[in-house]
Amino acid sequence: MIQRKVYIICIEDNPNDLGLMIRQISASGLDFSYKQIQTKEELVQEFKTSEPDIILSDFSLPSFDGMEALHLAQKYHPKVPFLFVSGWLGEEAAIEALKQGATDYISKNKITKLMFSVDRALKEYDERNLLEEAERENEALKSQLLQAQKLEAISLLATGVAHEINNPLTIMINYAQLILAQSKDDSILKYASNILDEGERIGKITKDLLKLSRHEKLILSLVNFGEIIQKTVSLCEQLFKKDLIQIESDMPDSLPAIRCVPQQIQQVVLNLLNNARDALNQKYPKFDSNKIIQLSAKQFDKEGKIWIQMIVEDRGIGIPADEAKKIFSPFFTTKKVEKGTGLGLSVSTGIIKDHGGELYYESKENEYTRFFINLPVNPENKKESDASIENNFA
């Protein structure tokens, strides 16, 4: 039974039939409110001012018919379940109504089946809404990840360009300074001075590029590691169910709180989950009992400090041995161009390193892949003031 309050629109002109429906719903224990609608004008006004959770409609009314009501519902609230409750609707008309988009048909002669259909329709409605919300949130996270990947690409490009320019530029500036120090020819001194000025201008450009490539200071919060994982899994769980993928999670309640940037750790975990999803879908296009992603975490000590290790494991296509040294390289991807940039693992590695941690994997081709995230509970900072400690995770 649905555990929330439900608003029902009842399109019914017969008070006895309306009462019969309401008694059936009340007897089920459903928490609900309803409004009776008898005319097309009332229905349009109600659709404009409120959104029902479900619509129950007779097929024949004095001023308009149920099919017209169905079309109005599809216009204003196309996702809301629409059930016909009628005493005389024939089989052909019922089939046509379902073809036109009605959710279900219940005969008034079998009104005891009403709540079964209502409950099923509401559950399916809620599941669709959850899936759509998960898809929206996943798209938002993907957008954030794409933005981070773009910034990482700019960073890599900036660092590379600055390095390649600075080496010959330094030599050029040194020679220009030697000429200025040793030459007495005014025209040569003028040219050397121009070379030095332009060289210094190029040097400023490369410095600006290097500034662009440097990461921002980490603003750390004290958060529950398990909550980060739980929130990340909840964002993509519905999407994975759609792909018939199970997520099994073993997160001990005893895990210590960790100082980190939670959104960045969430980004890393989401990237690993999506990679596992792709590997499973590639190996098992349809349902398979091995279509599982396993998440686990534990606390361990390293050099006298407390760490957390998280493992993301799948039984997908695995990673070939000849790609072992490439997968963390920027722009390397085994996916189609439209599906991968080759920056996901590169960005993830950078995030984990910024947190003082490690990201690595083990894999056997066509059998399994395990990614390990090792994070210190209290990462060292050169400047303690760089960290803002908070006891929440927003």
C-alpha cells in the first residue's frame, strides 16, 4: 500500500457510484483526499490549478464522455494514471480506451477489484517518477563530471604547453640578456631589448597558463563515508535497475568519519559505478545472475594512520593486460567517441591524489574488475587553514 497521501480526481455524476468507490478506497486504509468532477469545465479548471495522483472516471456522463476526459488528462497531466470505472463499458470500448492511453478499466460490477488496480497504478506512477528523478540527478552529475573533465583537459594542455614553451623561452631570454650586457651597437641593443620584452611577455602568458592548471585549495568537511556512498548509489540505483543490474553494498556502520570534499568523492564513485555498468552491459546485454556490482569498505591502519578502503567490483568484460598502463592516461578510452572522453579515470585519480589517497585496480579479462579507493581519514594539509571542518554532508 502507498505510504503517502494521495489526491484523487473522481469524474462521476452518480452519487451512489461515487460513494461506492470512496468506501472501497477508505476500507483499504489509503490516506487520500478526493474531488468529484461532473462537467468538462470543472475538469479543465481542476487540471489547471492542481495535479492529481490518480484519476478515476466513469465512461459516460451527461455533459461529456470519458474519452474526452482521458484526452484532457493527457493534455494537462499525461503521466498521471487514468482508470475507467464503468458499469457498461464493452470489451471493444475497453480495449480502445487502453489503446488511447488509459491505465486500466474496472467494471462497477467488480468494484472490489478497484483498490488492486489503484494501488498498482500508484506504485507504477511513483516508480516512474523515481526513475525520472534519478535520471535527472544522474544527468546533472554527468554534467558536473563533464565540466570537471573539461577543466582537467585544459589543465593538462596548459601544463604541457607551458612546459614546452618555457624551456626554449628561458634560453632565448638568457641570450637576449647576454647581448644587452656585452654589445655596444645601438641597433643590436634595440633588437635585443625587443626580444627580451617579447620573451617576458610570453613568459607571463605561460605563467597564466600554469595558474589555470593548478587545482583550487580543498575545502574539507568531516562527513560520514557511508553516507557519501549511500547517496551516490541512490542517485543511480533506478537507472541500474533499468539495465537489470544489482548493486550489493557492504558498508559497516563502524566506519570513521572522513575529512574530504564529499562532492568530489561522490564524483569518483559515480564514475567507477558507471564504468562497471558499461562493462556489465557489454558482457550481458540482457538479464544475468552475474550482472552485479559489489561495493564494500573497511578501515585499516597504514604507517600509524587510519585509512578507509573502498572496493568497486564487477563481473564484466574486465581490462586487457595490454591496456593496464593506459587506462589512467588522459584521453584513453575503450568506449565509442560519443560515450567516453577518456578523462574519467584521469580526473578521478587526480581527485584521490589531492585527498592524499590512492586509486588502483586489479582485473582479469572477461572475468572481473576491482577498483580500490584508499583514503586517509585525516589527510595532511600544508596549511590547516585551507580546511573547513563541518559535521555535515550537504
